[in-house]
Amino acid sequence: MATVHYIEYEDASPEVREVYDDIMTTRKVDWVNNFWKALAGQPELLQRTWYRVKEVMAPGAIDALTKEMLYVAVSVTNGCRYCINSHTAAARKKGMSDEMLSELMAVVGMANQTNALANGFQLEVDEAFHNGGRDSE
Amino acid sequence: MATVHYIEYEDASPEVREVYDDIMTTRKVDWVNNFWKALAGQPELLQRTWYRVKEVMAPGAIDALTKEMLYVAVSVTNGCRYCINSHTAAARKKGMSDEMLSELMAVVGMANQTNALANGFQLEVDEAFHNGGRDSE
Amino acid sequence: MATVHYIEYEDASPEVREVYDDIMTTRKVDWVNNFWKALAGQPELLQRTWYRVKEVMAPGAIDALTKEMLYVAVSVTNGCRYCINSHTAAARKKGMSDEMLSELMAVVGMANQTNALANGFQLEVDEAFHNGGRDSE
Amino acid sequence: MATVHYIEYEDASPEVREVYDDIMTTRKVDWVNNFWKALAGQPELLQRTWYRVKEVMAPGAIDALTKEMLYVAVSVTNGCRYCINSHTAAARKKGMSDEMLSELMAVVGMANQTNALANGFQLEVDEAFHNGGRDSE
Amino acid sequence: MATVHYIEYEDASPEVREVYDDIMTTRKVDWVNNFWKALAGQPELLQRTWYRVKEVMAPGAIDALTKEMLYVAVSVTNGCRYCINSHTAAARKKGMSDEMLSELMAVVGMANQTNALANGFQLEVDEAFHNGGRDSE
Amino acid sequence: MATVHYIEYEDASPEVREVYDDIMTTRKVDWVNNFWKALAGQPELLQRTWYRVKEVMAPGAIDALTKEMLYVAVSVTNGCRYCINSHTAAARKKGMSDEMLSELMAVVGMANQTNALANGFQLEVDEAFHNGGRDSE
């Protein structure tokens, strides 16, 4: 199915293996998923993407599970099959219950609906919402 | 700009005012934003949408602020101008700091990138991700 | 705002004016809208697009007003500001009432929601729906 | 494939069965498709979605078949595999011929093209199209 | 899988075979891919689409391979499975190396990310970028 | 309009100014556009995004102008107003003529159309296109 070859660990160069090792260590698994094996054909693409994902998804002002659920929300909206599966699995692993998944999906469904309505009616942005409420208390 | 007329409170029928009152009470504001005033042209559309949004966005297994941030993530991904502004404002009102907004945007940006890469490379879903990890512990 | 110059009728070549005339005759107006004036920079693009739109939107097994409403549905889903405005106006001109617009938007909103839910839950296509019911009676 | 378990009729609670019965009665079938069985994990999500879909899709100012074709147009534009199949099948069941399907697809294809062109050229909305022709006769 | 029947060469009318022959001659192949066989149910749709694609994709100010890579970029962004596969194959046939595919995907991934960030932050267009730099030297 | 404050050069920290300087040096300009000034609220987001964009857009197997046109194609498909303007301007600066812009838009328009048709008809991927022609000569 993939339009490029997966680079398996045993066939990988040292610089690619270094990234694979970091992925497995960070995620506490002993295997590398297809996404990274597809990017490995261009080591720079693999490195930049992995280290940035690792950085962005680390807990900060927003916790790790919430970040994972945000990732699911975007993947569902974009209809990316691989991503919906991998990130739903990742969110479950980080503590998302079935009840949380249902609520998440209900929010995402509703948001896609109201986005369409707002776009469709070409609404003017209310003054109180200007700049996303940037200067409000 | 809007393709329909906004129904102002003073011109609204009793059934529409009932919804407007509930919106203002729930949100602790004394005005109704354009989105609802545009839907009011069809009272049924206004009612169903408001009561469902109210239900879906109430705190549950997922808290209210996280739900609002999920809404922002979807709106950004769909590029809905009205929604990005109104929901960013709503999230700020519910406690989202500038730091949280930046982290949210970083996650949404990254997710849109990896969604494109995963789609582009037509990846097979790894076995461990089948069913979004539905049957895993 | 536009990234190219509009070619006004008075500045247009004979081959471009030929298309402009056909647009105005077909639509029973005495002016050419911005969309066509932007395409006119590349006469071939203007010709192919206009004659194909004219052909596709002519009444057939589906009537002209329904075709215009389908166009609105797609434009709303894609969030194209210019298109939402121009096609909502065109649909009104072809007989779409405010009530019909509201019903159309309700359907489009609902569809965007259930599309997200179906994608999000990664549903298998039921056997009865295979091939979009192509071989059913 | 699905990221949640389907709730089969025999395993469903009375409140879920009540919705299932209404779906089958309304659609004159003796089975429930996967979409509803996936939503049933959260009975409220199932109820709200079904009763709203039923309401929105009932014939009104716009007839039922046209509403179904609008649903197909949105599903195609969003690229939702499950939805394209289920709604194309539903539209066929409501009377859409192969000829109508071809015309619908031709319109949807054209609309996706001109949406991209209009967005790409960043066109100003002509005055006559302001507010989607809201105040025109 | 397809929602319509494929019209095979042996079952095709003379007008459809004429298009099929032109496709095979132009592409130097001895078979017709599914996309055209699905459109053939409506000969006019087949004709218009093929001749326009042939015209648009011919080398001009932009060469044929670059045009094919642009097609891949759009297909990836839209997540169209059929298109990603067929156009990646076509681009390879026209000279795209694995290295070029990786660079293309890196650009497309980055663009999808920065598009989301720009939309999300609701940026004002800088004066120097007005009209896409239309009037700059 | 923006949902965050722009960090102007004069108000920027040394680490942010370092990035600003690199942007202006690389692009041979004496000003920083809004996109970067919005990201600067989170210095890490600014750094990662700038250095990765710089890397991805540098000439490689694909030249710089082609990469810029790919960026326009994605931005148009996503309908990102800011991005369409900034990247169309950037492409013009790198040598894209009006004729090339028209051809690019014609390709992007066509691709959005055929993507919708292919998705809509739910086509099976022909064997010759499997894996995007990965293993073909």
C-alpha cells in the first residue's frame, strides 16, 4: 500500500537507528511503527519530524493526554485513516477511556457541524470575539 | 456579510427568545452572538443546535476547558474564521492561557503535517493500532 | 485582494469578449463577475471553465435549482467565501426561498457532523451499502 | 476496523433498542447499520444524532431525495468512504437514477474545481453577491 | 468498491472508445485505468474531463513533471487514496526519483502545518503580500 | 485580527531576534512578516518552524521555485488566505510569471475536481498504481 519502502531496523543506517532507538525508548515499546519507517528513506525528514513530535507532545501547560486527544480531533477532521487509528490507540494508552472517546467524538462531530453552519452563513465576527478575545481579561 | 438576516432579541418570537435567554443564562452574558441570531431564522435549527451544543460542551469525563480546546483544534483545521475567533475567545474565558494557546497551536500544526505525510505515503495501519487499540489493555 | 488582474470587457480581446457575451446572455445580466474576469488572463482557462460550467449546470435529470443548491453545499463544505456568496445568490435567483436555504444549511451541517463521526469511528461499510448500492433494485 | 465496539440489538439496553426500532421503522428495514451501532456506546449521542437526522432529512421545502443528494455531495467533498457508500445507496433507494448520480458527480467535481480557483485567486465578492443576494428580489 | 460500473473497452460505444484510444495513445499504454472507466457511464463527463486533463497537463510554461508533482501535492492534501497512488505512479513514470518524492512530501507536510498555524492565528496579510505580490517587480 | 500579539523586533528577546535576523538575511529583506511575529510568542515554536522551513525550501532534487509552487498548490487547496497571498508573492519573487501562475491554478483546479470524482466514485486502485508505482522501473 505504501508508496515508499519501509526501512526496517536491521537494514537501517546508524543515524536512522539512533532515531528508532529514541522512539522506542520514549514510547517504551520494542518496535517501530510504519510512519517512522516510511520517513526513514530521508533521514533528515525522520529526524526533524520525530524530535519535533517528541517536543510538542511532551506535557507542558497542556498535559500529554489532552495533547493526544487534540491530535485525534485533528486527524478525525482530516479523515486520515492511519492517524485516527494510531492516535486513538496512543490516547487509550495514555489513559483515555471509552467514555472520554465518545465525548471527544461528540465534540468533534458538533464542531464540524457548527463550522459548516458558520462558514455557510458567512457570519461577521462579533466584536467581543475579535482577535479571539486576545485583549480581554 | 451574512447570507441571512440576524434575528435580534427585540424582533424575536417567544420560542426564539426562550433559547436566547437560555444561551445568555448558561454563558453568563447579556447578549447573543451572531451565530445564534443567524440560526434563529429557522427556530428548530436554533433549538436543536443550542441544546445539543450545551449538552456536548458540559463537563463530563472530559472537562469544559479541554472540550473548548478540542473545538478550537477542529475550527483551525477547518479554517473557519468565525469559529476560530469565537472559540479561542471562549477557551480564554474558560481559563486557557497564552501559553496553552501556543501549545495547542503547535500540536494542531504538527498534526496537520503528520496527517498529510501519513496520507501521502499511504501507510498500512500497524496491527497494534488496529481498531484504534480498542481491545488492548 | 485578487492575485491577478481582472480583465475588464473594454480591455478584453475578441476571444475573451466572445465568452463574456455568452456568460451575460446565458445568465441574462449585463455584467461579468470577478471569477470570470480573473480567469480571462488565460483565455483557454476561461473558455474551458465557462463552457463546462454552462453544460454541467443546465437542467437535465437534475433540475437547475437543485444543481445550484448542490453547488452551495460543496462551497459551504469547502469554506470558499466567494463561492458561498455567489452561489447562494444564484440559487436565490433560481427560486431558492429563505426556508429552502435554512433546510439546505441544516442538511449540510448535519452531513459534516456525521461525516466526522463515521470517519472518526473508522466504520466498516455495511454489505448492503457496498458499491453505493449499485447492484440493488 | 472500527475504533469502538458495535452494540448489537440483542445486547442493547431498552433505551438503545428504542432508537434502533425507530430507525428500522422509519427506514422500513429489519437491520441497523454500523453507524448507529457505533454511536450506541453513548446512548445520548445515538439519540440526539438519530432524531436530528430523521428531522433534518424529512421532506420539507426541499424534498427527501434532494436532501439525500445534498448529503452525497458533502460526503464526496469530505471524502468520507462510509458516508459516500451509505448515502449513495440511500439516494438510489429514494429514486436517484444512474443518470442523476452522474450529473450530481459532474456538479460536485466542477464545484470543487471552481472553489479552488476562486480561493486561489483570492477574489473580491462582487457587490451583487454580497450577503448571498439576501436583499435582492 | 466503485459506486458505478466500469465500462470496459469491449463493451464501450464508439464515442467512448474514441476517448479510450486517445488516452492510451497519449500515455503510451495499452490499458485504461479505472478512473476513466467509471466516468464513461456518462460519455460527456468522460470527454470533457479527459481532453481538459490532457490540455492542462501538457508541458507549457511549467513542465510536465512539475505539473504531475503539483497534482500529487493536491491529492495528498485532499487525502484522495486513488489519486495519490495514480499520480505518484505517473510522476515516477515522468522522471520523479525517490529523492524528489521525499522532498515533495516534506514540502507538502510543512505547508499543511504552516497553513494551519496561519489560519489558527488569523493573521493579517502583510502589505507586501497584498494581491499575492501582483504589482511587484 | 490575529488571536495573539505580534512580537516586534524592538520588543523581542535576543533568542527571538536571532531568528528574525536569520529570516531577513536568508530572504534578503529588512522586515519580518506577520507569520513569524505571531509564532514568536513561543520562541521554540518560532525556531523549529523557521529552521525547518528554511531547510525544506532550500533547492535540492527539486529546485526552490518548484518547491514554492508546490506550497501555493497546497495553500490554495486548503483555502488559507494568508498563505495563498504570501506564497504567491514568494513564488513571483523566485521567478514565477503570470503565465506560470495561470497554469499552476489550472492544474490545481483540475486536481481538486478529479480528486472529488475519484473519491465520489470510490474507485479501486489499479494494480499498476499499487504502491504509487513504487516497484516499477
